Amino acid sequence: MPKILITEDDIPLLEMLQQAFEQEGYIIQCASCGRTALQWLKEPVKPDLIILDIGLPDTDGITLCKTIKDDPATRKIPVIILTANMTNEAKIKANTTAHADLFLNKPIELKELTGAAKTLIDEYLKQKTFLSDISLKRRFLSDNR
């Protein structure tokens, strides 16, 4: 089962997102602040997708996304940033800093979010499998020399 980390300080929205993704068959980890999200990311089994609110009580989603993307252990995990009011220009500027995979505006269309999440997770898992296969082939070749 793919795992999603949802970081949102609006608890009713967090619970709604958790329920929607659990109904789709995902394992969900929830955090209501950036600090908790970073603690979850220290766990050995990483999520396959991270959904971040841009306005968190202890940090902003852009800074948190940059921290995630700067860490070699988490940089390839796709990140969706949810924002209430951000212009396209601000999104482009923020993306050059944070390297988020997608920005979505609130209010959220659940179908749009779950569809985007599925696409990003599928691509991430394909890439992970491909890189794992390459690593296994290299090990096999070096062991048989």
C-alpha cells in the first residue's frame, strides 16, 4: 500500500483528506505542523507522497518543501503544496526555491487531488523500481566478475 504524509494545520480539512485517501486504499500519516512532518520523515519507511499546506503554524510549506528536497533521503519523494491564495507568479518563484511537484489551490477538489496524487505516486514507484533494478543488476555484475 502506498503511503502519504499529509501536513495540514486545519484539523477538519486534515481529517477529510485522511478519510478520502484511506477510502482510496492509501496508508496515511498526519501532521499538523512542520516539526511533526519532519519527525515522520526520519522513520525508516518513507512516504510515497507528501501533501503540505503552505501556511503551517511553525513554518511555511515552501520552507518545509525545500528542506525535504534538500535531504538526499527524501528529495525524490513527490510533494504537493496546497495554497489558499497564491498567484501563478508566486507559485513559479516558490517552485524555483522549493521544487514542489505540484501546487493546488484551496478550496480543494478532492477528485483533482486524489487523481494528481495517484499519478505522482505511480510515477514515483516506477522510478523507485527502475532504480532498484539497476542497483541489483550492478551488484550482480560486480559479484560475477
